[in-house]
Amino acid sequence: MSVLSTETTNVTPVEGAPRRGLISRLAGALALGATGLVSGTADAQKPPAAAGLPDWPGKLKGRHKQVVDAVEPNAGFGLAFAWSFLAPNPPGSATAVVVVRHYAAVIGLGHDLWAKYKIGETLKIMDPETKAPAVKNPFLKPKPGMLVVDDIAVDKLLAQGVIFGVCNMALTNLSMHLAGNAGVDAATAYKEWVAAVIPGITVLPSGTWGVNRAQEAGCTYCAGA
């Protein structure tokens, strides 16, 4: 995991984020593209100025380039779109970039954090293996047949050269609102969430910043949810 300043079988899909309840509580905090954030913590959550940041996603290889903008877990279909973009192209001719932001940011987190912060229970994300709220990241190293396509697992896409970025604003706000599930304060929660980002995924100042930079690097745009 780096920080910028600061698989083919049909199965039951993993459920996405809720449409009520939590969304109403997070509505203000998760206006992730806005400049105003949570009162009293805005300074801590404000993304760093883009000037001077590393050139993410860098120079992309191949003639064909696409960024997938994932804003919801959406049964992992944002991951599937990156895989399905690469699959028809000859090896080395295409690069996929995936930005996980808003509720999809949890796709970029390791197993232990999912259990500690009750991410599956709170965001209503079901594990297709247990048919219960996920206590581990169902998109990371799942058993064969657990996702719509085995090769869409985060670890397999990373190994294939897919470039991932996760929204820092989403990590900040989600960690703050789920801190109580782990019995910790917001500052501790944020540190643990950043530390739990899957190695190989870059923490971006914001997800919308990442989508913009990927397009400036030559990517066409694909909505991930």
C-alpha cells in the first residue's frame, strides 16, 4: 500500500451498500466530492493540495487504457468491469485502473478490519460463502466460485497489473462513523483503516481526484456501479 501525501463461475452476488439507515446517517459526511466535510473535523479530513504529489497513476502501458469508477461494492462488478476490459485485449496492450471510493472504499481493506469494525453488518454486505454479513473482505482471496468470476478478486487483478487507488475521504469518514463498532475513537480508527489498505493499493487524496488523474493519463471512463 502506498499513500499520496497524508476469477469464471456463476454464484450468488455479494450484496451492495444499503439504501436507507446508514446512508441517512452518513449523507453529510459522505458527500465525498464536496469541499465541506464533517463539522469540527474538516481540517483533519481535508485532502492535501495536489501540487507536488507523485504522478499517479503514472505512465500507463499499452494502447488501451480505462479507469473504472467504483462507488458501491455492487457485488464486485466494478472489479468485473476492469477484468472484462482487459480480457479481450492481447497481453500488454491494455491497462486498467480502478478507483474505489464512497462505500466501495471498503473493497480496498484487509480481512481483519472487516471483522473488527463490522463492515459487512453495517453496510449490509453479505459473504456469498457464509450467506451472512461479511466478517472478511469477500473480494480478497475468496474461495473459488464465490465471485461472479474468480479472476475479479482484488489480489488477482493486482497480480495482473491493474492499478488501484482508494479514496482517503471515504476512509476518513467511514472509519469515523464505524469507530464505535470497534470501541475506538475516530483518530485511532482512521490510522487503523489506512494501515489496513491492501498492499499495492494507493491511498488517494480523494476518489474523484484519482478518476480525474487517470483520465488525464489517457484512460477512458467506465462507471463501476
